[in-house]
Amino acid sequence: MAKQMQTIKTNFHTHCQRCKHALGCEEDYIKSALSSGLTKLGFSDHAPYPNPDADFGNRMDFHELNDYLETVEELSEKYKEKIVIRKGLEIEYLPKYRNYYEELLAKWNVEYLLLGEHFYINARGEYANTYEMTSTEEYVFYARTVVEGMKTGLFKALAHPDLYLLNPYAWDDNCKRAADLIIDTAVSTGTILEYNANGFRRGLRPYPDGTRYPYPDERFWYLAAKAPIKVIVSSDCHEPKYVWDDAMELAYEKLQASGIRPVMDLEMQ
């Protein structure tokens, strides 16, 4: 049976070279989106923090933020007859920066924030790297930080909610507990969960309990499918050629096979 191609195409998780680990400028991604037939494209490069001591790496410098936002606005006007462009940012929730997130939305006129928890508050109350967890017990602390972020109401969607499962551990009760915390809070807060295609681009990897993609993890989404949540598929592209590719088609195929019908917009007012 031939693969069914997605007919309506949107993406709200797009990076550019400003974050220091992506290729291409903002306009390169728009041109790629147009060539792939997208109707809406949202930019969500990794946001900087205003505190120079908060050096979390892999993100634009704070002095670039204004130029980034102005560039997206200018391109939105330039291409308004061809595609809808949205102005967003991806950023971690860290409690001490709550006022900053509010300012990004209210004063910097950012249209949406994606909650991408690459760092979280661990058991010692310290910042910890989501990619370097020392045990599945840390998954619960990751989930608690994510839950606190969702409860602020400042984030339209939670990017790669199952990112914690890329760590080299077998599925256990902590994995499920973290998933339940995230999914239950997404339901109660109305936060959209993101089904992230970039995990498929990372390829299959060996884990103690079998070979799988680092994310999306089918066990997480099996639990999510039982809940009345909203889910959006995103590319999380770091190169223009990935705005829409085979990984995006695979993401839609697998998500729909799980019984989840995705939304196509972040419902921005």
C-alpha cells in the first residue's frame, strides 16, 4: 500500500543558524517551506537568557534577540501572500526566569513560547542536563519541572515531552510516572504536546530493553493516546531541508497509527 502523504502541512518548531547548532538563515527555511507546500511556518529558535551568567549554550546570544524578532517580522510581511509566518521561541522553564518569559510575550511581542526542557531542577535543587541523567529517578524531577512550567500558562506547547527517554535506561516505573505527570498536566492545563520528528532523524539506537528511536517513544504515546490531549507534529528542523522530509511523514504515520489525530495549529489569537 502506498504511503499516504500529509495534505495540510504546517510546522511551528524551526531553528536557524543563530542557535549555533543549526544551518541556514530564516529566509532559507521559508523558501524550503514554500517548496514543500507548507501553509504556516513558525520560527522557534532557542531563546537566550538575559543573565550573562546563565550560559546554557546552543542558543543565540541575548544581543541577537531583537534582530531575530525583527527579521521574522520583516519576512512575515515579505511573504504574507504565500505563507503565514509566526514568531516564537523555544526555551526551558526555570522558575527564577518566570518574569522574563512574561516579558518575552508582553514586551518583546513574541507570539508563542515552546517549552523545551533541556535543563531541569534535580533532587538537589540544581540545574541538570536532560541529556545526561544519571538514573531513571531523575526522570521524575524532569517531569516536575515541566509540570511547573505548563502550569504557568505561558507556553503554547511542550516540545518533545518524551525527550528524557533518550537516556540509556530501560523502561521502568519511573518512566511511566514521569509520563503520567506530564500527560495529566497537559490535559488539565490545555497544553499541546509535541510529537517531534527530529527523534526519527537521530536513528534507531540500542537500549537495555531493545532497539528504538530515542524519541518519540511509543510507550509514552500509548499512554498519551488514552488521554484527551492535543498533539501537534513538529519538525524541530535545524537545516532548511528538514522543514518537511521523510521524518515528518513518518511522524504523522506513526502518530495516527497510535490513534491520535493531530492538530495543525497552535491556535494563536
